[in-house]
Amino acid sequence: MLVCLNGHFAAASCGFLKWRARSIALRICWLFALALILLGITAAISPSRSQELIQRPKDTEAIIARGTIRVAITKFDLPAFHWHTSNGGLMGPEIELVRRIGRLLKVGVEFIDDCPTFDSVIDAVDSGRADIGVSKLSQSPSRILHVRFSEPYLVLRQAFLFNRATIGAQAGGRPPEDVLRTFNGAIGVIAKSAYVGFAERNFPDAQIVEMQTWEDSIEALVNNRVDVLYRDEFEIRRVLKSNPALNVRFGSAAFTDDKSYLSFAICASCVRLQQFINYQIADNRVPFTLSGLLASQAAN
């Protein structure tokens, strides 16, 4: 019985081993076939197709490969910041900072200077028509949803240029700032600028009157179509400096807790470019200052 049992066990063991060997062989064949299929798929994908499958976000690499950085700016001048020369060139501290960025990236600079509004500069960057935008652009909650912003190269207080008689009548003996802080009259702002949103947020009870240009806004204030103008302190002070007679009828006030952060607009995927520009702003040897800009010949 023992021998017989051992004989049956031995035979069963031999059968099991043969089945096991066949199973292993089949698995090896399947794995080999799968490897060939994967190699065939990989070989069929061209380098360009691989690049399409794994898209790298646009950043400094794309700009350097192109050989130019495209910069959107307003088609109208911004005195003391950037302006067109008589021969069609561009000048100003914003322009010089952009050119420095181009030199350090070792690329040319292409200015896209056909933007009719401040918001259209943001749109040019958002749409991919430009890599960056600069035109005294204020950061705002709505704009941050579409583009990146650099660190500010200048921070200005938001300000009012107001009709003294109107505000005095509304104050009724109270300090004028009490009326201005919760102003509910007619506020003039430049259309398609950050100040439309600032006015809606900070003065919800006021009537927001949008003007096409800054010159239109000043004319509306002088002709009593609006009670106050809302912009940054540089522009308010520049108006009074350029037109001293306006000081008789109009006063100015700056809000210490409401600021305008002037920054570069940068394409949403350009992380390295944002860091690069931030470094150049911090390292700028001729920083932007309110006093320096007001003293500039171009501000007059």
C-alpha cells in the first residue's frame, strides 16, 4: 500500500508539474505579445505627436524659442509712464523696464500698441495675443481670474477729485471725508478700467458714470455732469498741477486704505516668466516713485 500510494502520488505529481509548466509558458507568451504591442504603439507615435499628447504650458521656453516677447500696451499715451514719440517710437519708464526684460531674456520686444482700453490690454494677454501687458494696470479681483500679475512696481492710493460746493452742501457742516467715504452721488470713471469695478465695490449707492477718456472725465466734472472723479492719486495730482485754476472749485482726497497695485499682466501659464519679471522689478535701479513721476517732464 505504501509503495502503491507513493506510486500514485508520484504520477499525480508528474501530471501537476506538466500542467504547471504549460501555464507558465502561456503566461510568458502573453507577456511577450503584450510587450510587442506596447513597443509597436510607442514606435507609431512621432515626436511631434508625443509633444501634442503632453503639452507643456507656455512660458519662458516658448518666448525664447520664438525670439521675441510680445507686449500689449494702450494705444493712447499715459504721461510719465509711456508715450509715443514724434517719429512713432515708444518711450517711458514702463517701456524701458520691458526692454530690459527683453535684453535679459536675450529676445526682441514686439509692442502690440493697438489696445483701445485698459481692459483690452488684459484681454490681449488672456487671449494669447501678447505674453505680457503693461499700461499702468491695476490688479483687480476680476482681472486676476484671467491673467497672472507681477509684484507691483508702484502702489498708489485711490483718490477723488471733487466739486467743493457739492460736497460741502452734502456735508452740512460735517467733515467732507464723512461724505466722501460713503459717497452716493455721480462718480466719473474711465470706461473699461479697473476703477469701474473699484467704484461699484466701494461706493455701491453711487451713480457710476463711465467716460471714454480721462479728458472726457475732466470735462464732465468741470461742466457739473458728475460730482467727483475717481482714479489714482498720481492722476488727480497731475490734473491739479497742470491746471492750477481747478484748485479753486475742486478739492482732492486720497483714501489711505484703498490702493491701486500697478503691475505687469502675465499669461496665465507663465510661472517662470512671472518670477523673472518679479526679480527685475525688485532689482530695478530706477524705481517708480510718485514724486519722481510727478516731477517728470512727461507728466506735464
